[in-house]
Amino acid sequence: MNATHIETSNVLANKLALVTGGGRGIGRGITECLLAAGAKVLIAQRQELDQALADNTRVFYIKADLSERQAPYDIATFADTLGGVDILVNNAGFMFEQHIQDMDEASWDKMMIVNLRAPVFLAKALLPQLKAKSTAKRKAKSTTKHGASIINMGSIEGIGANPYHTAYCGSKAGVHGATQALAIDLGKDGIRCNAIAPGWINSDLSNNYINDQADPVQAHINLIAMHPVGRTGEPEDIGNMVVFLASEQASFITGQTFVVDGGRTAKLPLPF
């Protein structure tokens, strides 16, 4: 069973959304849903866009390595040439599995730089644009109830933990905390900030993880059984939540982390 993006017509028409890592995986689902909602999308990532995205006249691209300190400011400079960002989606991140006894400081630092520092400082770099969007609405006496929006990608592993994920869980818990703090600091500027905590979302990476198990078929059966909705997630499940949080319908929502996991974390485990 595959999820599809909700028909959202033009709820985000004339908006520019920046999506880090927006060309594949969860990011691709977010990009597709934003486009369906009428937005233009600027994708910032290391990999070149595939042909379908590259040919889309409402998609823009900047090559960026978010482990580099200068990257957020270069992205912001390019975004300014497009008229400025209305919606920031901090989606890019990575994960490794390692017991703390084997982890070194360099590995820990890289996780925190990409998963936590980059989203915070990208928000900082884009702050003049986000503020300008909100100020313009107020001056125009717009009927919309909100201005710009920041949406950070957390994880259910910022709430619970899997084995050998000390660094990843730490980075995502940090994202959840930073989201609340940014919502408090930026609310007066008309900028909302929320986070999404995805559960298991189908992708090449997650599929490969299942296929690497001793019995992939049984592993998949066991995985589905963990989800009350009877399926694992699709990138569009996260994309649909992004569209909602960026839209007028969510104008009274800020400082929150929304778990999107098919009920996985709500279900108590049983030994049978």
C-alpha cells in the first residue's frame, strides 16, 4: 500500500520553499508534495538533481555540503536571488550505527554538524528573508494569519532509541529542543517553527537494511506488525505533513514536534 500526496491545489502558491536533501528519499516526497501545493522549491544537496526535477521550471538547485560552515550562507545568498524563502524545510541528515565504546569524537562531531548545527545556522542565515516575508504580509494587511515557516526533520529516535544510535538519537533530540526554542524566539517576527518525527519511511536505505537481514521476508513481516495502520511509511506521508504545517491551516501551531509513524511508538510491545 503506497501513500499519495493529498490534493492541496494552490495552498502554497507563490511561496518559495527551501528543502535540504530534497532530491531523494523523504526529501523527494516533500518536494513532490510542495510542488503539488503550488510552491516553488529550491533544493540544496550534494547530489545533482535527476532529470525529472532538473526539467521542472518550478524547481531550483544549489550544490551544497551541509557539513561545511559556509554552506548555509551560500544557500541563503542564492535563495535571495530567487526572491527569498517563505518556507525552510531542514530535511537533510544522516545516520550511523556505532557503540559508544567504538565511537570517536570526529564521528560524533560530524553527526551533530550535519543533523543539528546545519539546520540551526541555516535558519540563522535565512532569517532576514523569513522576517521580510512576514513583514511584507503585515504591511500589505494580508488576510493570512502567518508569515514564514520553519519545519525541522526530527525522528522518533529523538524520543526513543535503537541500539548503537547514541549520536543519532542525541542529534535528533537536539533538533526537537532547538525547534521549541526557535519557535519562542522567532514568534514575534511572525515565523513559526515546528518539527516532524518520522518513523520507518520506505527508501532505498531502509529497504537495503531489511534486505541485509538473515531472513528479509520475515523481517518485513515483523516490521509491518509493529505498525497499527498495517504498513510502513512513504516519503509522501512526511511531505503531506510538511504542506500542512507550512499552510494557513496550521497558523496557530508552533513549537511542536509531530510524530508521523503509523502508530509504531503508540503500540506497546508484546512477547508474542
